Amino acid sequence: MKLIYRLHNLLFPPKCVLCRKLLTDAETDLCHSCRADTPEHPHSRIKLPYIAQWTALWYYEGTVRSSLLRFKFRNARSYGQIYGRLLAMKLLQEQSEYDLLTWVPISRRRKWSRGYDQVSLIAQAVGQELCRPPIAMLKKDRNNPPQSGFPNAARRRANVLGVYKAIDPQQCAGKRILLLDDIITTGATAGECARVLLTAGAKEVHCAAVAAAPHQRKEQ
Ligand SMILES: [Zn+2]
């Protein structure tokens, strides 16, 4: 197993997930400068609709933004493992408590065209680290236009309203759920997922994402 791992590293030398510099033997997931210089997102006190508490690793800007764009649109699916590992560490530090782990899904059509459901990869990695396998609790039936096309919060809320369904409401009953997402911009998508889970009987919904829009910084 170790030999396979070494061979893999020889063929695909590990790179920093943010700046893409080759990592030294002393570095894991991120290079020293990205680890030191990328502003960490604090545990947020900003209220997002239907979400009890939320957190994110970084702000969605600079190398974080480019990294997430490669992850979502350029097939850098291996980043999911790294984002998930870093997010799990942050969740452990924050000692957030919840019963179930799930994620914001994409539609079947989007999954078919992209080849992977990117947030489920993050959720699997978080689940591995926290020894709590994620459960698919939501499905997205409608392939609505991407949220990035709607800069205004009200339009974004309208664009996601009713597009998610709870797969099995019995799973949610009385549970504190951690919902994973890749990017939080206005919170419309995560909020709509949380609303559906609460309507299905969840006790509360927490959210954790890789990045949050930098405009949230002013309001911390
Ligand atoms: Zn780096």
C-alpha cells in the first residue's frame, strides 16, 4: 500500500490546493505560505435564514476562488478530499454538535454533465475524518439557473425556492443536522436546504462551507 502511495506521489506530485506550488515533504494539503497568509474565516455571527450557526474555511477571493473554480468546473475533484479534511479540523476546533451530516446536492442533469457531485466529495471527506458517514437527505429535482447569474439576495432566494426536497423526512425528525456546502454567498441556497430539512422535522440545521463571500467580512 505504501509503495502504491509513493508511486502515485511520484507520478502526481502533491501540489498546494490553493496556489498549485509543489509541496515539500514537510507540507500537507497547503504550502506554508498559503497556510500562513490565507485569511481564515471566523465562526460567523451573521444570521443566515433558517440556519442556527455556520462557519467557513476561507473568504471566496484570490487563490481560494481560483481553487474552487478548478474544483467545480475543471475536474479538480481530488480537492474535495483536502477541503473536507481542513473543514473537519475546523469543525473539531469549534466543537459544534450535531447528529447527522449531509450536503447541498446538485441536480442529476448537472451531475451527469460535470461527472461528479462536488459537495458530496467534501461531505465524504469530512465524514471520514469525523467518523460519521454523510447521508443524502436532500435531492434537487429542478435544474434551476446557476445562482451566480443573480447578484441580488431576493432573486437568489426566489431562484432556489422549492427546488430541493427531503428524501426521507423520518431521517430528519428531531435531529441536529450539519449541512455542507462549497460556497456561501448570500446564504439563499443553504437557507432553502435548511428550510426543507426543518419542515421535514429537523431540530436545527448548522452549515459549514469551504468559502464565504468576502462581503460577509464587513458584517462579522
Ligand atoms: Zn500555496
